[in-house]
Amino acid sequence: MNQIDFKYGSLIRTGPKLVNGGKWDATLDEWVRNSHTNAPLTIHINIHFVKIDPAGATSTYGDANDTSAHPSKRKIQHWVKGEFELYTKRLVSGAQSFWDGVYWLKTPDRYKELDWPDGKPTHRCHIYCRFELEQVYTEKDAHYTIAVVRAQDGENFRSHSRLYSQKDINSRNMIPHSTTKFWTHFHEVGHLLGLGHVGSGGNTNVHNDNTAAAYGVTKTEMQDVMGKGSIRRPWHALPWQEGAEAFTGIPAKEWLVQTGSLYPTPLHAGHQIRH
């Protein structure tokens, strides 16, 4: 039986500063690489959903706009049998599909540890950005615990990264004169990955900036998934770039993002000599 040597192990990001986004585990599985296969860097996030039902037939619950100074209580009702389970299943599968396998990171020339095979390499392998989102059933196993309400029909309930409603898997058009749709769960899982709003600089996960400008000023900004739309852009690969930096020591900015398929690069003779 062949022994598999793991160079990188697992990365675990946690801590109080990551309570609203950027807390995840990751693996860099270099052992699968070959002349046509890159090394996948997989970010793993576990979510524990808490079903919120009112004590009576209906009640009210504070949404994302709810503060002590400006209360925002919205009407909620009971989940019907099977509705919550179907909702969470669709949310997890949809958000994982949206963020998984979108980006590749080009290995910097000065980093040789992903070259294949070991010893006398013929190819430079790159990083394939993967994402796994899983529902877990105990809080201790979760990176995030998220409350989920069943807003009363017709009620305008605004969610945030730790509070969802049943409407979050439905699309909306939030941009005037644009056909670009918005899905709340794609946006909120982007926050869990560690992304901020497009108008807040994006690279910083700023959750207290919910001004209109934070969601974009120009049409291009608003169409961004971290604005009011659903378009994925290269800057969204930042969590994987940060993971690559943690695993390799090479700064995140040197792992250039590619959105089209990137295959291992053959090393010509002159390139190999410079190893």
C-alpha cells in the first residue's frame, strides 16, 4: 500500500474577530496533482440552522434593521411540516454550487512546491478553488449558527449573515433598469467566506456598513454579488488567496486569480534549470 504524504495539513481560521465572516476550515490537497490536475484548495463551512417558530399562531421578530433606537419587528408564522427541511437543503446546495469551482489561482513563479512530479518536475500545478457548505445538527460542530424565521406572507423581512428568512432562496430584482437578479443566500454566504460589501472596499468584511452606497453606487458595482446583484468577480477569490498565503507563506496578492479553466503548465527545459 502506497503511503500518501500530506505537505500542508489543514488550516483552521477562527476567533472572535471572525464572528460575522471568515471563520472556516481549509485543506490544500496537493497529493492529487499530476500533469493535468491542479491542487484543490477547499474551504469548508459548517452551518447549524435554528428554526424559529412563534409561541402562538403568529408573532413578531426583529429583522436586520432592528435596533434599540429604531425597532424593526416583523410578523412571523409557523413553518409548515417539511418546509424548513426543504428550505435548508435548497439553501445549502444552491450556495455551494454558486461559490464552488469558480476560480483558479496561478502559482507564482517563485513557488516550486506545487511542481509535479517531486524531484524532477515537468509541470507547474496551480490551485483550484473549491467550496463545501454543510448543514450540521449541533451548534458545537458549526462555524456559524443561523436563526431562520418563516416571515408572514407579504411581510418585508430583511436578513443578515446570522439571520435568514424563507424568502432568501428566491431571486429579486434590486437594481433599476437592470435584469441582474439578487439572491440573498449567495450574498450572505459570501459574508461567511469573509467578503465585505462591494462599496465598503470589499476586501474587508465590514458588517456595520449597511448604507446604500455599501451595496454599490455605479451599475457595475451594484451588479456584484456583494452589492445588489449576482455577478462573481475576481476579487471574490480573496478567501482562497488568503488560504494560499497561510499554507505557503507566499502573499495573497501574488496568487493571481483566473476565472477561466487553468491547467498545469508544462515546464520547458530552461524553466526547469532555474529551479
